[in-house]
Amino acid sequence: MKITVIGGGSTYTPELITGFHYMRDFLQVDDLTLMDTDRERLDNVGAFAQRIVRHHQLPMNVSLTTDLSEAITEADAVLIQIRVGGQAMRLQDEVIPLKYGQIGQETTGAGGAMKALRTVPKVLEIAEHTKRLAKKDAWIIDFTNPVGIVTRALRDNGYKAVGLCNYAIGMQRWAAQLLGVDAARVEVDPVGLNHFSWTRSIRLDGEEKLPHILAQHQNAVTEKVGFPPKLTELLGAIPSYYLQWYYANQQRLQQLQNEKPRAQAVAEIEEQLLKMYKDTNLVQRPPLLEQRGGAYYSEAAAELLASLLGSRPGRHVINVQNEGMFCGLADDDIIETLCEVNGSVKAVNQAPMPPVVQGPVQHVLAYERLICEAAQTGSRDTLKLAFLAHPLLGEYDYLDGLLDELLQASRQYLPLFV
């Protein structure tokens, strides 16, 4: 079996190797191909990945290439983890909106919109190569943010794809630790969208434990997601910590205006990690990698691949089309939901969304549809409409100035907008 990773020079890649070791009894990967456009970085990360493979005695060949076609040819699955423009563009996405009194964040608001504009065309290019060169039934698994929007673009264009985020598995591991049980016994069941979800069910061996967690572990919940007990009690659910940009907008905006940008912090961590990876004696992921973010990414990716391609059927929280699951949402809207995965994907039936969830979800989905269209057409008018549709970006007075500055910063990565 051949697995291809596009963006193989990512500092996350060693996590993925660890995941394959974790799933070695259920997923036999013969060829892991790492592709990246940055040769120096690819060689560094790739050599470290090869050392990890040898350390764990995995029967896996790790190939390195900068050629997209070579990487994808005859692949059984293509995992996409790219960042167009790197941390430098993420920094612009974060700092420019702050000038206009808006949240600066890589997947939310104006910053998330710009990341989508740069990312969607590149991912569709990768998908077209996959359609032509990979095995006939190859899967595309998108881990690239903004996952929901990228998955929409892939599915709208007919590609066999799902989106994957580490948030749900992080909640599962957290709940298991809180309850003092093995993680395999815990199932987290969120409702909503990628980076815009509410966990309304946490089950232990099939028994509902969320009310117990909300009642008996209030401090732990607050520490995990940053919301006070009064809010979680009112909602009867645990909001994703990404909802802080909405539920505590002004407070978080003020904090962002007075703290080091996350992109700068991540760039510094990545620089240190890449230096560590050059150590030929290093054969395990360093603890610093945990500060990079993406906790449990390796387990989430490897477990999903084991259910799609291997011998371990399972239930996974992934990004798929709504297809009638929730009334009030279009069939082609991308939701993040619990699915049965066994070579194919089937969403688990869900109770209806309550109004406090459905209203905001519909609002964000309107924006996602428009930004996805803008990314593929280069229409500035459609881009304006997307910004106006976003819950955090509806003010017209500053719109042209904000867009001008954001587009100018990303101009080399946005040929459709030139």
C-alpha cells in the first residue's frame, strides 16, 4: 500500500510516522512518499522520518520527492497538509485584520478567508493529479485548514475526499483522562462545522457522561475550552474553543492586539524543531512538537486510514457532506460529524440542531459557500459578499480597505485576483 503526503516537509510529519507505528497491526503501509516543494526542508524532515521508521522497525519504505506527479502515481491515499505561503502569510492573515478592529486568526474571519483563497486552488490541483495518477479508488484526506472549506471545494468538484481535524480526538483523549478510562471506551459526538462545533454527547461504553462532566468537572471544562460554567450549563454542551472568537469576541480581540501573534510563535517553534530534526541521533519526536499544536494528529490520521484502507473499521469525526442529515442545511454543505468508516463512509444519525446552534451554523455556511466560490473564480464581488456574510465581518465601511491590504499581501499566491 502506498500513502502519499503532500506537504511532507511539515514538522508534523514525524507525528504521522508515530501514528503508523501505533496502527501497524491494522494498516500495512509499504511505501510512504513525502512530497514538498521545499527540498531542503523535505530532506531534513524526511531523513528524520526514515530514522523513526528504522527505530520502530516498520517494514516501510520512505521516499522523498519534489515532483507532484511522481508522488501521487499509484497512491492508495493522498494526505494533504500544506500551508501556501508558510508562516509568513499566516502572520499577515493575523496582523492585518487587527488594524481594522477584527479578529486576526488563521481559520476564522478575514484571516481564514485569505487562507482559503490561497489554499483551495492548490488543493484542487493536487486532487486533479490524484484523479489521473493515483489508484482508481484512492482517497484524498485533507488536513489542511480551513478544513471545511477545502473539503467543500473537493466534494463540489467530485473528488473522493473527506476532511480531518484533530479537535474531536483531542476532546476524546481529554474526556478519557478526566474519567480515568482508556480512550477507546470514549466516544465524542459533536455537532456543527470544522472549528465551529459543539460537543453535545460524550459516551463511555455507550453511556452518556456529558451531564456528569458538566456538573462534576466544571473547572476542567473551563480550563479546556475557556468558557465559564454558566455558558456550558446554558448550552448543555461544550463549545469548541474556536467559538471564543464569537462568544468572547471583544475580549479576545483586545488580547490579540496585545500579545505576540501565534504565527510568530509557531515560526520560532518550527525553527527549533527543524534544528532538532538534523540531529542524526534523534529517533523519536521531541516534546517541543507538542507546543506546535496538532495534538493527536498522528493517531487521528492513522486510525482513519486504518478504517478506510486497512482492517480496523471504526467511528470517526470527519468532514463530509450533509446529505439530508440536518434540516435547514443544504445537502452539499460540509458538516463535521461522527461517521461509520469501513472502506466507505456513512454519517451516524443525529438529533436535530437546536436553534442556538443551527442559526450560527447556517450563517457560517453561507460565508463558506461564497468564499469557496471566490477562491475558484477570482471574483472580488463574490469575495466581498463572503466577507459581508461572515458573522464577524459584516461591516461595509472598512471592507474595501481591508480587502485591498489583504489581497496585496497575498498577491503572489492569488493569480486569479491579479
